[in-house]
Amino acid sequence: MPANQLPQAIELSRFSVGSQRESMKNVGPLVFRFETDFSESLRCIPMAVRFKLDLAGIKLSLQQWSRFTHSDRQWLLGQPCDTSGEVAIYHGKLTAFIVQRTGEAAKAVDAGEGVDWKASRRVPDVVTTQARSKGMPGPTADQWAKLDDLQRFALLKLTREGHDNENFVPAMSEFSRGLQPEDAP
């Protein structure tokens, strides 16, 4: 990706979570329990990395991810992406990994796409619909607001059309502490 597109990555940082948290460490685990079947090998793209990909405005296919070294994958998982500077560093390193490991150019994604996770007071209809289709109640607005940004992002990603979304129920179960009413034990 040409260097002249780097300012776009900085501009995309407006979709970062900003004041809601200081770093990814405050969002939750780098790998959720529902992802543990691949967490050691990092053969699949963890939600924390998918989150950062969206913040950096880069599309990464599983095929491209599979060509990265384990060290590359660990760096992408562990690197913070909270400030515009961190987003720019992430964007640059990710772009370099894609070119070096695959010989392909990085593909940008629309910065406005998929940011429903930021709306912490309104449960997206797709989450409610997915929950009901699995025989579960959808979260209330208060319950949704209790989830952190990465959890909301993960639930939204797990509702995409044309995907198996087999981890939606395990994710809802894992996040259930945040989905309990105030007076629940």
C-alpha cells in the first residue's frame, strides 16, 4: 500500500475506543475462551486481531494470515492499537507483513463499515435476531452497554451473513456475566 495512504489509517483511528479504555489489556483477554481451540497455534484470526484490523482499515484473509509467521501473528495480537499513533504503526507493520509474506497489496476496508459495536446503548438488530434464532434472549440495552468494545465487536462479527457463526452461542455464554441483570447473583 502506498505511503500516501498512511494518513487514512490515522484518520481511521477515530473508530478506536478512545476514552473508554486505556489499552487492549483493559478490554479483556487477548484470546477469548471460545477461541482456545486455535489460540496456541493462532491458525485462525482471533477477534482481538480482527478488531485491530478494522481499526487500521485493512482487510486480511485467512489465507493471508496463514502465510504469516507465528511471530508475525503474535505481534499483531499483542500490539496495542489504541491511539492514532499506535493505529498508524499497526497499519504500517500489517501492510508490510501482507506484502512480505504474500506478495499481495493490502486491501483497505471502509472505515464506516461494521462500527455498530461503538453504539453501547443500542443493541444491533442482528445480535438480537441471531440470539433468538439460537433460542436465546437477546441482550437488553443495559446489558449490551456493560459489555466492553471487544465483546460487542465479537458478537457483531459472529452474526455476519454467509458464515457458520458457530461461536455465537459460546461467545454469549462467555460474556454472560456482562449480560446478567443488575440484581442477578
